[in-house]
Amino acid sequence: IDRIVAVVDEDVIVSTELNVEMVKVINELRQRNARLPAREVLEKQVLERLILKKLELNRAQLAGINVGEDVLAQTVGNIARQNNMTLSEFRQALENEGISFRDFRESLREQVIVNRLLDQEVRRRIRVTDQEIDDFIAREAINIGKPTDYHLLHILIATPEGASSEQLETALSKA
């Protein structure tokens, strides 16, 4: 029997859910050669993360935010392309790392939902008044027509590793 470790609104987090997340976090930390904190500390942090995720997903659901299959498929496809893989190669790479493709998709869906919720919350709180716009225009009007200063140390003229003397000479003359 699975025991309940936390109640979040009308949802629960059970011990198997916590254990699965613990294994994921421990594997991530080991891959990065990071020092593992004490089990109790890590478990508390992972539980807090799960609670926060549940709260965010519940809030997104109340706000009517969801991610359709088409958006999810496009996002997965973009991730595969960014990793220079086909979708089937990406799926195989996940499976080789012990990550089920279905679980990956659901985790990605949750991430997109939470990102949309955060975007919506940020946009809702941003208020630019007419006075702020007028102040910005007045400040920027002072700089119109002034010459812009450039610091040459910020300009990169790249040369290949092990560049020949001709290539270095060309880069130097360009500088």
C-alpha cells in the first residue's frame, strides 16, 4: 500500500511518486558529479519541488491553460532537432538513458503548462502607464543625434585555432 506523504489542495503526493523523483534527482546529481546532500535534506527539497509543481499545475488548470498534442509533438520535435537527431533517434537516446518516452512527454507537457502560467502571471502584473512612456521618450530624446561610443576591446575578430601567420596578419589589419 502506497502511503500519502503530502496533500496539495485536493491532490496527493504518494511515497512512490516521491521515490521516483528522488531517483531522477540523484541520477542528475551523479551525472554532474555533484555532491549529494543528506538523504533527509534531499527528500525535503524534492518534496517541496513536487508540492510546488502540483500547486502550479492546479493553478494552470483553474486558469484553463493546457497543451494540446500538436504543440507537444512540435516541442518534442524541436528538442530532437536541437540535439541533431531524428525523432526516432531522440526516442532511442531517451530509452538508452532509462527515460520512458511517454514520461518525458508528460514531463515536457507539465513544463510548458507551468511556463505558460508564469508568462500569463507576469503579463497580468505588468502595467506601463502613459507617464512612464512619456518619461522614457523624454530621456531618450536627449540622446538622439549624439555620437555613440564603441569600445574596441568588445569587438572580436576570430581566427581559427592554429592560424597561420597570414591569417593572423589579416585579422590584425582588419582590427
